[in-house]
Amino acid sequence: MSHALVMNVPAPIEFYDALHAEIGRRSPDGVDGLLLHVGRATDGGFQVVEVWESKEKCDRFFAEIVGPAVGAVSGGQAPPGEPVMEEFEPRGLIIPTAAIAV
């Protein structure tokens, strides 16, 4: 079953940019199970929207890649702010170039 999340992070967009680059360095062959990732600046920081093949693949990626990448980007300090995450089961997902429709 597919899994999705919206995460609002009260940190500067520059933190997102640095984190995004670090995650790219740590996953040069792509991300197993990630169907969609979109990041954007907001008035309070940045927002990330992701859709995954499964919650298990999402959780594994956050534990193995995202967590260590956050530590590297923040210099071992606490991130600039605690994210607020909402998880949900996506409906009506269509990714034509990947031949995916959920």
C-alpha cells in the first residue's frame, strides 16, 4: 500500500537545499520506493511532500539516510526546528512517465 507525507519544517530554505544535496550524495543510485518528492519554501520555513511505495521503505530511508544527513548538515547540533509531519494514504496518484497510477 502506498504511503505519503506532508512535512512542515520551521527552518530556512537554505537548510532544505543543503539537506537535499547531502541526501543526494548519500543515495547516488536513487531512492528505493520513492515515487514523488517536492520541496518548497513557505512563510515559516519549508515544506516537503513525498509519496512512497510503502511506509516501510519510507521509514527505512528516513532512518538510514535522512537522519544521518540531518546530523551532517546541522554539524551534529539539533536541527533548526522540529518538523510537523502528517502521514496519509494517497488517492488519485498518477505519474504517467513512470507508468504509475494509484
